[in-house]
Amino acid sequence: MLSTLIYHPDFLVYADYLKDNYFKGNGNAAYFWAIKELYQSGVENIDALNLSQLTLPKTYNNNQTQTQFQLQNLMDFVDKAQYVARNSVDEFMLAVKKVISLAFKRDLSRKLSVIKCEINDPNKGVLDINRTLNRELESLTQQYIVSSEITTFGNVIDDVWAEIESRRNESGSYGIPSKFPMFEQYFAYEAGELVLLKARMKRGKSAFFLNEAVHKLQNGIPTLYLDTEMSDKQFLERILANLSGIEVRRIKMGNYTVEEGRIIEQQKEWLKRQPFVHKYIPSITDEEIYAIHKILKTRINLQFSIYDYIKSNVTSSSENYNILGQKCDFLKNNIAGELNIAMLAGAQLNRNNLVADSDKLERYVSTSIMWDMKSQEQTARDGEQCGNFMARVDLNRNGEMMDYDEYIDFNFDGNRMRIVEAQQHINESPFLDE
């Protein structure tokens, strides 16, 4: 397994629960500690020279003075590793399970030896032996079964409160604000939470996501955009239209002035410097989604993630509902929750303005938003100054929800991929025409 990590240190994201002391002998434990130390610091090329520059903890040097690995030993180890390293995650995970299983058996054997001594001690009674048995097995359970120490809530209140305070912004808001201030009274993007945007096809879901992504980058927030629809080429054309104010069509055709060309180049250079990843993923497994987020959490301190969008190719309605629900569950709990990332995802409405079996999706989300284009009647009633699109917060576990006839007014310029809040209407009107 260590040989595999030399050539594929990114496989660590699949087994971040591995501990140094699971490995037999200080030598193997030290190698694992060193590989993990380098990878978590951003080094992806693991070689003998990089390893030799690390200062070993005393634990791996018989509690003597801290020192470095011997370079010659490292060169031999790295050279031989290439012959036994595995290139697939599945093979790596088999090795991980083997390491943990053997470590558990070794520790269990030691615990049983302690208990056996108690049993053979004529001065120890039933209560003494039972107490030792429970103590030793509980410590083993905490190490291998329970991922964290179980403690009273009182012991964590101060830490939790500090986290709450750290999420407050100077403006009086909290979390990561939306680009659109009108949403502030309803929600913010918070680490561990999932916001779901629902819309009919071709109604600007991706434009909404793109606007939020640009806003986050302009505020220095490392962002990931997992895209099931747009290639890098299509995405670049659209984000440059948003940043430059030049229509997508003219950017595609190269039909712009010299000055506009300079603006496009400036925006391209700005984008290059941003902690931003756009990845086109027409088909991707949950394991790959997790690995991408885990890697970027370390590499760019990922804070905000967009998933465009939750869908399934299964034709069976009941099976489709379950798949969509499972994906939403995975994004909320395994990505947003476990990795402490704020997440925005999309779902497509059908002709009846439903997301398949919406209960299976919305049971996992923190906030749900309906996004739609206004009808001609609604635009006439509200006035053109109130925009051509609208949004309604129809489910919210972290604050207020809107009534059925309430909505926020937006103006969507599809040519430039720009969405802004419009003047808000005064008269009440239904969110969707019946």
C-alpha cells in the first residue's frame, strides 16, 4: 500500500481515516506519516529527495533526537515501489482494509494478553476482570470503530459557539452571502448546508450558478463548479460574457472591437489567478465527486461548491426518484456535511413544475428555491422595471419561507449571462400562472 501511495498520493483522500500506528513497525509508520505530511502540504510528487527533507517526530526515532530519513534508504524504497504499486483505487482500498484488519488483530491480541494476565491472577475477582475487559475493549472500539471521542455537549459548547461567531460577517450577515441581497433575509450559503435551485429546462439554471460563482471569486472564496452540461469551452465563453459585458455570440465569433478584445484578455488573466475549478462531468460516480472535493479542500481550501445539476438517466419513475434522492443525500451529508463545504445544486422541473418525487430531494436540502421566467401577463402587471425572471424560497430550514404568491424580481440578460435584482413589484401576484 505504501508503494502505491508513493506514485498515487491522491489516493489518500479515499482513506483519510488511516493512522500511522496502524502500520507494523516504526519504519512503515514513518513512511506513511511522511507521505501524508507532504501531500497535505500540497506536494504531489513524492520522491526520495522530498521525503529526506522532512524532520521525523521522535516517535519514529526511538524517542531520541529528531532526524531525517536516510537518503539512500529512501532511494531504494522509492525505486522498488514502482514494481508493486497499484494504479486503481479498488486495489488500493483492498490494501487499506488489510492494513486496518491486521492492525486491529495485533491490538486485540495485546488487549487479550492483558485480560489473560488478569484471569490468571488469583487475587483478581470477577468485578476486576470485567472492569479490565470493558476498559480494554472500549479503548479498542474508540480507535477503530468510533471516529471521534464521545463527550458531553457542555464540553463542546465553547468550540461550537466560536464557530458560530466566526461565520458572522461585518455587515451583520452570516456564512457566504448570495450575490443577490434580497436572499439575505432567507438564507446564506453555509458550510455543511445544501441549497437547491429548481427550474424548468433552458430557464437559466446555469446562468444563476455562473453568477454566484463569479460573485464568490470576486470575494476571494475558493470555488468548484461541477458541470454536467457545459464543456470548458462553452463555460469559458459564458463566464467571459458575464465578466466583460460582451455578448456570448460575439465572443464565439470573434466579432468584437480591439478595445473589447483587451477587456476579454484582462478578464482571462483575472480568471487564471482565481482559486477556481470548473470540471465538465457528464457522467461521474459519487466516489469521484468525493475525491475531487477532498483534494480541493486541501489544495485550494475549497469553501463553495456548485453541482449543475442533479439528474438521472433511468427511465423507471420509482427508481429515478430514489436515485435523485440518494444523490441529494450524498451531496448534503457526504460533501457539504462531512467536508464542511457550502453547496449549491440544481434540479430540473418537469411540465408540472415538480422535481420528480420532490420529497425525496427536499428532505435533505437546507433551502429550496423556485426559479422561473415571468409570463407576459406577469411582466405587464409588475412592470418591465421589475424584470423578466423571479425566484421564490419555497422551503427553508434555516429561516423564513415565502408564501405561494410571493417572489423576488430579477432581470436576466441571457446574451451577457448576467442576472441582477430588479426593482421589486408592489402588487401581489401568483408565482406561477394556473
